[in-house]
Amino acid sequence: MKDRIKIVEGDITKQDVDAIVNAANTSLLGGGGVDGAIHRAAGPELLEETRKIGGCPTGEARVSKGYRLPAKWVIHTVGPVWGGGNRNEEGLLANCYRNSLKEAERLGVKTIAFPSISTGVYRFPLERATEIALKETKKFLEKNKTMETVVFVCFGQEATKVYKEALGRIF
Ligand code: ADP
């Protein structure tokens, strides 16, 4: 199963996959970090579509087209803001991965790329977030046989190191 996971260092907007996941906010109206990068690369049509969707609660996922991105689809999910760990942040982050993969399955996506949801402005500790990302993906891949590749796009050397270490431990 490990051969269905890829860890790459780089920019998620450049990934040649069927779908990329956006770490959005509840408004779905764009923002900083990876969300801003995805909206810039996709073009203004993306905001037009996400405006119509009308928001997304934390832990859930919504689908739009990818417009000028190489990816056909963008799956927008809203990670929890880290508040110390007693506000079900871990459960909500797990929901982000589970619900994004569920949407991908529904769309017939064979290749998907994830950023490290919640670990930027939302301050979720990277090691804990990485463990949740990989464990939820493992559970999904155990049941799903059509998803070919799940790519984790790491923004920088530090994140890449953490993901590679966790991959060896979890898979
Ligand atoms: P959040 O609000 O969910 O924390 P951020 O966008 O602030 O979202 O950060 C989420 C993660 O995305 C961080 O680890 C950040 O380093 C990373 N990131 C930022 N820009 C990109 C990009 N272009 N491609 C991939 N990952 C990115």
C-alpha cells in the first residue's frame, strides 16, 4: 500500500493530479497561504464558483472545478484552528482527510494531492497533523481499490522530513 503514497516537496498548484485539496476557511472566499496560492493559480473563476457554494463548516469538504490548474478538481476542506488540543481539533482534522477522500472517491479521482492542512496560520502541530493525515489515508486506501496515488505536498524541507519519517512508521 505504501506504493500508493508519494511525499513530494513543492507547490501544490503545480501538481499534475486529478484533484488537489485546498486548506480553505469556512467562507470559501480565499485567503492566505495555500488557499491564496490555489486561487491565484486557478484564476478568478474559482472564486466565482466558491462564492456560489456559500461556505463550508470545519471538517467538511466541498468540490469545485480546477479552472487554470493542472488538476481538474479542487476539493476545499476547512481545517480546525489549533486551540491547545481540547476542542476536538484532532477529530476535526481527521474529518478533513476522510471527507476529502470521500469526495474524491465520488468523483472517480485516481490521483489526489494534499497540503498539510491546518499547520500554517491555523498552528496545528506538524507532527500530530502528519500522523492524522497518514493514518486517515491508510484507512481509506485499505478499503478503496481505485485510488492510485495520494500525494502529500510538503512546503519546505522541515515538513518533508516529518512526513517521510511518519510514512516509515505508519505504513
Ligand atoms: P491553514 O490555515 O490550514 O493552516 P495555510 O495555508 O496557512 O493553511 O497552511 C497550510 C500548509 O500549507 C502549511 O504547511 C503551509 O506551509 C503550506 N503551504 C503554503 N503554500 C503552499 C503551496 N503553494 N503548496 C503547498 N503547500 C503550501
